[in-house]
Amino acid sequence: MNAVTLPQLPEVAYTSLGSEVYRGLTSRPRTLSPWLFYDQEGSHLFEQITELDEYYLTRTERAIFQTNADAIIAAAAAPTPHGLQRDLTVIELGAGTATKTGLLLEAAARRQPQLLYQPIDVSPTALEQAADILSAIPGVAVRSQIANYITNGYTIKRPDRCSILALYIGSSIGNFDPEEARSILRKLRKQLTKAGDAILLGVDLAPSCNKTVEQLVAAYDDAAGVTAAFNKNILARLNRELGADFNLEAFRHRALWNPQESRIEMHLVSTVAQTVTIDDDRIDFAPGESIHTENSYKFTERGLIELLHDSGYSSPQWFEDANHYFAAALAYPV
């Protein structure tokens, strides 16, 4: 399918989902945006991924919060230069089911009697699960917001005399190329308007003497095939929601390390010559042609500092695990 020669866009291209799919599958190389993963089934599969032995990211970040939650919240809620004590409201981009967030909310709730938590995500099911779990923490109220924080606007409610602590954890920032990452952080920066507002970024670290490329690749290509099912579910979603006719068995999951870009890439590779139809439009795939579905950038401390500075934030306070696999970085708008 050639976007240049079509006389008009197919009807499917006029929906939010359809326009993203149409743009990606008519580009070269072919791509699909990672936010398309997270329908109900995709969110469920991702939760399974976080429990896999190979997927060290979630348990390592959780361990960082278990060790450092009080210190992170104390730094975020530190008194102003004038000595005024601040309360926090906590917002979270791409919250999902927020399984690790409770550690931070419990630490914040120990410091203040009432705490408003504002998760933002595209998945209503995930937000419902997060609200059920986290509203059980004494003093915590949950105000969920269904929104695509990448493509759409979102609102942050600021209670009186509260600073905002914005969570962007789980290495979610790594799913975007540097320019997209800066755009997301700058968009958030526009809402962090008061002295004392802060962002906590969770980032996966680049390979080092402690972490091998093989460990990285295994985290995105597990032996049980859960990540492969997660990747292929994006095609199943297009079949369900756009009436496409992807044959999932004719695509294979591939994860690889791109050292030049410091990222893991996920692809769906066509195993045969085939034609897929979406809304009566035909898309031809050659054998071995792939759809690039996700990047996961891996950071050095220097690289993250540069990203934060370019996006309007200070150099961060750094929290990491003993093996130097993963880090949480607390920074402030400047």
C-alpha cells in the first residue's frame, strides 16, 4: 500500500487507532506505536511479563522503592527555601495497574493525613485495578484519568498548598526515541509550574560489566513466549478493532540489541510473502519484512542528565540497585 498514490484515505484512517495504524503500516520501515499494545488483553499479558524470571526490570525497580521510598518522598516534599512544609499530590503517567506505586504512596501517606493520587493511562481495566488496590491505603484518594498522555492532553489537579510529584516509572520513557522523549517530558514540564514540583523517572541502565547484552535480550524474548504473545497481540487487536485479517502464525517475534542507538528493538517479522487487508485496503509483506513495534532505550547516567536538561529539568538525585541494573532519578523543573 502506497500512501502517496491512494486517491483518498480509507475510512479506517479517520479514527485515532486507525490513523496511527495507517501511518505506521504505510511508512518504510513499517512501524506500529507501542501504545497500541495496551488493550485489555495486552495489559494482562504485560502484567504476566513483569513476573517472569527474565524480566528483571519490575522487581529491580520495586526493590529500589522498597529501600528508598522514604528518602525519595522526603526529598520531593522537602521544605521550601522559606521553611514552609509541603504536602504532595502524586500523578503517574502510564500508570497501568501501578503495582509498585503503592510503596511510594505509603511513604507519602506516612507524612501527610490526606494524599491525592492521579493515575493516567489508556487502559480503563488497568486503572480500575490500580484504584481498587491503592485506595485501600489509609488516607489515599484515587482520581483516575483515561487518556493517551502521548497524543492527547491530560489534566493535573493541584490541591491547595500541594506540590506535584510526577511519576514516570517502569522505564516507560525508554519506549520513545530521544526527540519523542523530550516532547513527553516538556509537555509534563508545562504543568509543573510551582517551586517544589518534581519528576521521578525510572530508567533501565545500559549494558555494563554487571549486565550483559544477553540478559537484556532475554528480558524481551523469554523462554515461555509471553513477550512473543504480547507482541503478536497488537496484530490481534487490529483484527478485533479494525477488521484486519492478520494471520498471527505468519509472523514471528524478534528482539535484538541495537548498540548504536543503545536500545532493545522488538519486531514482528513476516515469515512468508503475504497480503493483509484492513478496511478493504491491501498491505503486501515480503518474506522477512518486519513491523517495528517497540524500542526500549537503555540509559547511562550522563545520557539521562542530558535528556533532563534538554527537557527543562535539573540534574537528578540518583537511586539505583546494588547491581547497577536500574535507576530512579528525581529531578525538578528549572
